[in-house]
Amino acid sequence: ARVNQELEHFLINPFGLMYHEVTGSSLVKVDIAGNIIDPGSTTYGINRAGYTLHSAIHKARPDLKCIIHLHTPAVAAVSAMKCGLLPLSQDALFCGKISYHDYRGILIEDDVKKLLVEDLGPINKVMILRNHGFVACGETIEEAWKYAFNVINACEVQVRAAPMGIDQLYLPSNEQQKRVADVLHGNVNEATGDKKWKIGELEFESLMRILDNAGFRTGYVYRQPLIRTIDKTTTFKDVEVPPAASSATSFVEQTYPEAYSPTRQAQRTTEWRNSPNAYLKQEIEETGTPNPKKVTKWVPDTGLKHSTPIKIDTKHQFAPSNMDPKELKNHQKQIKEDRFNEKVSAGYQSKILENASWEDASQMKEPHQPTSEAIVIVGAASKGIIKRDQQNNAVVYKTYYAQNPFAHIDNNDIEKYKREVEQNQMREQALKKNALLDEIRKGIS
């Protein structure tokens, strides 16, 4: 199928997948030369010989947007007949004038491509490949599908009628064939309203409805909805037109079996509504803290023998109503902005020395070892990583921080320590040197 008229990009099925495995995301995008632009969601390539057929027609016929090449058993059988596709049914007459191309093997050579384009012609949209299959073309996907659908049905009819002999088959005249083709290609607005439908669009939408109703979610955009909508432009003064049909019907209880009775089925859907769970409100005090707080919890009430029935009118009865649907999106956006601007931190930070300078901290030092009363107590606890059922029993442990034991050492003490280290190193080196000289003297003597 042609994607872009200017860039000459096309979509083709990957070579290696069965037809029922092909999806929209697995299609491969190629250019007119067969170069892959987008491989899709699979690792397969394309059939170069098969793409030669499509590229030759697309290059010669820019009016065609979709080309379908198939070779079902019935079509292959008709393509092998000398008579070709006979006008035996309306499906065959719908195809109009059909082109034929003699079989020349795999389509690779340039001269074969030229003959292929010449056999198709500038107007025809259906061409039978002798001993191979057929090609159905269209200005839209729906039109190409419609031609392919009619060709397959026409070949099925001809294969079933062929055993009786060609001479025994009735063929309409050329004038009748032209009249039927004009009627079939005519406008169908009389039966489908005011919309102008192209070839195959009406039937193609019915197939898309079948897939959507089966849950395949095709994403097809329907031109005309299936359900008729009534324009409510009447005023209160006008008389309301009664409905022509209603889904509510009366029934007799005795006419239904007990298992399929509408009353019994309604009771089955309301069984769970008659036994709601009952909960009891309790207040529990925290433990392990000097100032315990009361925590409210809801626990199941097992002592209650009865319950109040709750009628569920709609599935969204307990969901909040009349709310802005964009509120959640705005809240998510605000959270992302806070994280981007680093407004969200890991938690609280210590503020004991927040406004204190280095000189103030030096004046706080004492010359003697502090006692236990002078130790600064810094405590921190988080209940966010504790299990919910154990949060009330959490105990806060406080950590004691003592002063630095090297805080009272001045620069003179440091210089003295450096000299002692240097003297020890020099003494060790002298001892090693003397020991080495003694070994050398012993070896000489």
C-alpha cells in the first residue's frame, strides 16, 4: 500500500510471517527501490521477487494506492484455463474488463516488468497472472479489497461450474455485461443515506465491525455509525414521538425453566449485595513514645449477626462524581515538575548546626572530657519503613555523639609528632645500612 505520494514510500508484509500473523506494527516500510525505511516490529525482511511486482505497478500507475496479490487454489485453477475468467456471476461482472499476463517465472528482469505494466494497461484494476494468481488494484484499500473479494468468489463459481462443460454454461451478452457492471459500480446512496461511498467502503466497514465486536480493536475510523442518532431539536411544546421498539419485554414466569428464569438470574446478581462486610471503629494508643497519640483503625466486626443490604444502582456508585477528569493529569504533572526542580527531598535534615559558624563551634569545645550530662543527644527515627501493623509498637532509639578526642591538639603537638616519626625512620634506615655492611664484610673475609 502506498503511504506517501511525494516520497514514494510503501507498506508491505514481512516475508516469513503467515497472513494471520501480520499486524499493523509488523508491516515494513520501503521506498520504490526496495530499500527498507522502517523494519517494523519484526526482524524479517521483504520478498524481493514479490516486491518487484508491486513496485512495477506502483511506478507505472500513480493513481493506485493499494495492490493485493493472491493465488488461492480456485484462482490458480482459473488462471490455468485458456478461457480465463468467464462472466458467470455478478462477482465476475463487477470486476469489469480483466487483463491477462502470461507466466514468465519469477518477476526480476526489467523486460518482464515492462510487459507486466503493458498487460495491465492504464485503466484496468484486475489482472490474472497465468498459472500463478491474480492482482487486484485500487485507489483505496477498500477498493482493492473489494476487487480481490469478487475475483475469489467468481473463481469459486467458475471452478464449480466447469465440470459441466464450457459449452453448457450460459454467458450474458456484452451489452448485458456492460449494463450490470455500470449498475454495480453506480452510487449506493439510495440505500445508505446521503453519504457518497466509494467502491468497497460499505462492505469493508462491516468487516471492521465484526473484528471490533470480537475485541480486536482495529482502530478503523467509521464514516457512518451503525446506531441511528435522533436529533433532539424539539421543544417541550412538541409531542414526543413514541419509540418504535423497546428492549424491555414482558415475560411469564412459568414459560421459563427455573434455572433460566429472569427473576432467578436477577437474584444471582444481587446475592453479594445483601451481605456487606461490617467494620468497627477502634482507637489504639501508640507505644514506645513519651507522648502517645491515638490511632484510629477499622477492624472487622465478627460479633454482628445481621447486616444492612446495600442496593448497587451502577458500577460507579462509589466513585467520586462531578470531578474534573484533568485533575489527575495536572497532579501528575505537578509532581514531575517538583522532582525536576529538586523540591522533593529524602526527608528531614538536622538543623542543630544550621546557623552556627566555625568560630562558634570552636568556642563550644571544652578543655576537659565531657561528662554524660554534657553529651549532646541527637535522635532521629522514621516509621515509614516499619510494617503498618507494627508502627504503633515502634521504639525510638537515641544515638550519643562524643567530642573528638583529638580536638585539643595544637600545631606544636603536631610538629613534635612529625619530628618523632622522622627520627624513628632515620634510626631504622641506619640500622638496616649497618646490617648490610656487616654482611658484605663477612662475605669478603
